[in-house]
Amino acid sequence: MTKVEYKHTEIAVKKKLGQNFLTDRNIIRKIIRSADLKPGDRVVEIGPGFGALTGEIATICPDFTAIEKDPALAEFIRNEFPSVNLIEHDVLKVNLEQIADDRKIKVIGNIPYSITSPILFKLLEHRHCIQSETLMMQQEVALRLAARPATKEYGILAVQLQTFCEVTYLFKVGKQVFRPKPEVDSAVVSIVPRQVALDRYQKEYSTLVRRAFQQRRKTLNNNLKKEYDLSGVTDIDLHRRAESLEISEFETLFSQVKAFR
Ligand code: SAM
């Protein structure tokens, strides 16, 4: 069992909670600078751990909200940063709308790698109350999020996120700056939700995107013809593969298909 000690608090590292703690001050400051926090911002930190980012956030926005599932770490944050509103809970179950209140939130975090995708999709669902997200995750996922068409990384995750948000890959973080050292490198990504015409149809759009990528090597026609009436699709060549479509072309495709009832 790996143990980590910091300021007289020792914990047995819980792998399933993705506990790899950041130890490099320069990287910490770089993440905080990227988040562009201003006094008065409503900030939410996911997984403060031993407070690597928490301390820096608190110097700009002393009374922000942090969500931590591990009781020992939650206790640590309550003691070390009394001005922080600590929610001891699973981030996937927290009501972000309630925290946002009347102001949109800036989300920041070195997020637990085991639940990266569920967190990204939760934040996508709640994008209407989010101003920006500055998130560290496995580099491989970061590359998939920000991928361009016709690359092997481009797929469901990229299309879903990039349709509703501005996604920017910011920088790589090597595994040597964490304790314990993870098996893979990380990267920081900026995600900024934006207004799009098909905002109300996110669920239906998401289903279409999943189906379009169902078998990557098949054409759009072959992946979609069973579930959709494609007779109205005039502006997209259905002999193409999903991986070749720009985001704007997915939006066009969605507006021209008719779902079977
Ligand atoms: N922010 C700290 C840092 O950068 O050193 C810790 C980052 S560590 C990668 C992820 C943190 O998220 C851990 O503190 C872990 O206990 C916490 N965590 C894991 N699953 C969680 C969940 N479902 N809800 C809230 N926090 C969670």
C-alpha cells in the first residue's frame, strides 16, 4: 500500500480515486494562470486533495467551493483552508446549478483520472452554468478532446465537446511531477461552453454522433441508414466516414437527417 504524507497528515493512496498529487510549484502556477481567475469569480475545484491548487486559488478567491470525496482529504482541506466551502461528496452527484446560483462558475481541477469521461459529460450537461473549465487529465484523453478531423484521436469525445464548447489543449505535464508517479503523462485543457443553434437537441445530437462513429471504417450511410431517414441529407456526402467530418458538417448532417419513430 502506497502512503503519502503532507503536513502531518498521512493517507493510504486510493488508486480508484485517481490520487496522484501535484508537487511542482511552477506547474501549479501555470494552471492557475491559465484559469484566469479574478477576485469575485465563482470558482469550483474538483478534487482538492492536499490542496496543491487550492492554496493558489484561495489567494485570488478566498471563499470558493471545493468538492472532495475522500473523507481524510476533506478533513485536511477544512483544517488548512477554513475559508473554502468544502463539499465532502462525489463530484458526479453534486448539484452544480445550486453552486452557480446567479453567476456562472469557473471549474478547475486536476481531475481523478478514473472518472475523467463521466466528469467531462457531467460538465457538458451543466454547461449553461459554467463560464470555463481548466482541467488536467491524462494526456491521451486531452489529445482526443482537442483532436482535429482525419486523425486517429478524432472521435465521439472530440465531436461532442467541440460542438458545444471551445476546446483548447494547453500544455503537457510530465508524470515525474506527481506523487505517487502515475503511469502516463498528463495535460491541461481549457473548455469554454458556447451558444450553439442545436443547444436544445444535445441528447439527440449525441446519439447521432455515437451512431455515426459506431464502426469507424464504415461510411455514414452504412452506420446511420438503419436508424435514420437519410433522404433529406443533401449537403453531406454519405459515402464519407464520420472521422472526416468537421464539427460544422456534423451540425449540418444533424439538421438534415430525420430520426425514425
Ligand atoms: N488537486 C490535487 C492535486 O493536484 O494534487 C489532487 C488531484 S488527484 C489527481 C484527484 C483528487 O480527486 C483526489 O484528491 C481524490 O480523492 C479526488 N476524487 C476522486 N474521485 C472523486 C469524486 N468522485 N468526487 C470528488 N473528488 C474525487
